[in-house]
Amino acid sequence: MHQHLNSHHERSCRNGKIGKQKIIYFSLNS
């Protein structure tokens, strides 16, 4: 159970980082 929560947390953190990178990428290209 604890490992599942950790993997889910890592996945959401990774998605958040990717989202920030996309926002930076689009703001640089606009």
C-alpha cells in the first residue's frame, strides 16, 4: 500500500514537472 502511494505521488510529481515544462515551452515560443 505504501509503495503504491509513493509511485502515485512520483507519477503526479512527474506530470506536474512536464506540465510546467510545456507551459515554459509555449510561453517561450509565443
